[in-house]
Amino acid sequence: MRDQASGLRDLASRKNYKQSKMRVIAVTSGKGGVGKTSFTVNLALALAEYGQRVIILDGDLGLANVDIAFGLTARYTIEHLLSGEKTMEDILLIGPRGIGIIPGGSGVQRLANLDRDKLKNVIANLGRLEKITDLLIIDTGAGLGHTVTNFLQAADDIIMVTTPEPTALTDAYGLLKSLRREAGEVPIHLVINRVRTETDALATFKRLETAVRKFLDGTLNFMGWVYDDPLVGRSVMQQNPLGISYPDSSAYRCIQWIAGKVSGIYLSPPRQAGGVRGFLSKLLQSF
Ligand SMILES: Nc1ncnc2c1ncn2[C@@H]1O[C@H](COP(=O)(O)OP(=O)(O)O)[C@@H](O)[C@H]1O
Ligand SMILES: [Mg+2]
């Protein structure tokens, strides 16, 4: 049987190994259940198709389910890394297309309360990931808890997912308002999930963007939309991600299109210089 560590060795020995800075994208939403995890998992799959090396950090304290979406089960989490019982090799799961998954569990919150020695350990572990990863995508919880805010502040980019439902939009606006104060410099890109038509998507974006411009004096980038598609639900039930089981579905095609744009974001220089180290030092400053 393959142990979790063999996955990291595979990742490290890949041909396209190159030394580069790892970029950090946080995927978030105002309201829960809008499709963050489905989006994150399939975005990672689409980015992997484009040759990007992706690791997902399952950062949702309430409902950590990235491993389940891939049909995997996490034995160990960041909790074990923080306690020193396990290394990154031990906790990292490897999904299809070589996607790495770091199960967060309750360890995500504990990141906030680390003493110096343990912190050094985490930084050393994450620093090793940097050599084998282009993108770290964090699937955060919904809303603006302490831990979520810290992740968002430290990310290079934020992708905010909403649906066109009025309650989701109200919560998205609420989150945008707080982010304006708490993470003002981080670019925010909006994805509208579960739309019926393109017109529906554009009208929804316009509404939110107008409010942001008028009342928050801010800007909002439009990343794209994903169609409401029964195959998304079916793939969740089958524990086999959409990008694997239904790659021709309308929802996955949208996500492939967005993945192209995400790659494009990174044509411009990173907002912060230090890759994962920069990310961690920003994260630490906020505690
Ligand atoms: N584009 C979509 N079309 C249809 N159903 C979707 C779509 N995106 C998400 N869903 C459904 O919404 C539910 C919640 O999605 P999930 O990714 O777990 O949300 P979150 O992580 O934001 O809580 C899932 O059961 C999934 O089937
Ligand atoms: Mg989720």
C-alpha cells in the first residue's frame, strides 16, 4: 500500500521540477454552502491540466471535506504537524493529477496560537513544499472568523464565491465590507456559482460591483461564473470530482475557463516578495 509519504516523493521527483515562488490563493465566501469546496477541488484539477503544481490546504474548520471530495480519507492533519508527531510528508495526501492536499482539521485554528519553536517547525516544513508547488489554494471557511481573516490577509489573491441568491449576495457584500477594512490590499476576484445563464451571471456581478464602488469605494474583479449543473451534485455523491468524472460537463468547462484566468493572474508579479515565507510572516504579523 502507498503511504502518504510516497506521494510527496512522487511530487518532488516530477520532471517539471523547478525552483519558483509558491503563490497563495484563498477561496472564501460570505455564506456557507455556496460551492467553495467543489470549486476549489475542480479549480485545482483544471490548473493541473495546465501543468501547474497545486496544493490545497483544507482550511475550513467547520466542515473540512476536501479529502472526501477526492474520495480520500485523511489520517493525519496539521494538528499532528504542529504537535511534532508527524512531518509534512506524513500528512500530505496526493489526489489525482498529483494534487497535494493538506488536511487542516483543528490544526488550522492552532496555527494562531503557536509558540516560536513549533512555528519554526511549520515554516521549515512549508518551506520544503515551496520547491515542489506553484500554487497553494486555501479552502477557507465561510464568513469572517479570526482564522479566515488571517488567511485572507496573507494571501496573494482572494477568490470569493457566491451564488445569485439574495442571501448569498447579502453575505458576500458583508464580507467585502469587512475585507475592505481587514485586507484592503489583497485583490478580490468574484466567482458566481450556480448561475442559469450568462446574463444572470453578469447582472449579479453588476449589482455587487455597483454596491462595492458606491458604498465601499472599492473595486471588484470579475473572475467568471459556473453554471448550475446537476452533475456537480452527482460527483459529490460519487466522491469523484467533476473534473475527473464529468470533464465535459458545463460546470467543469466554466472552471477550466476560470483556471486559465487564474494562471493569467500570475503573469503579473506577486504582491509580496517572499512566496511561502512571505505568506507565513504576514500570517504571523496578524496574530
Ligand atoms: N455549480 C453547481 N451546480 C450544482 N450544484 C452545485 C454547484 N456547486 C456546488 N453545488 C452543490 O452545492 C453543495 C455545497 O457545495 P460545497 O462545495 O460543499 O459548498 P461550500 O464548500 O461553500 O460549503 C454541494 O452539495 C454541491 O452539490
Ligand atoms: Mg466547503
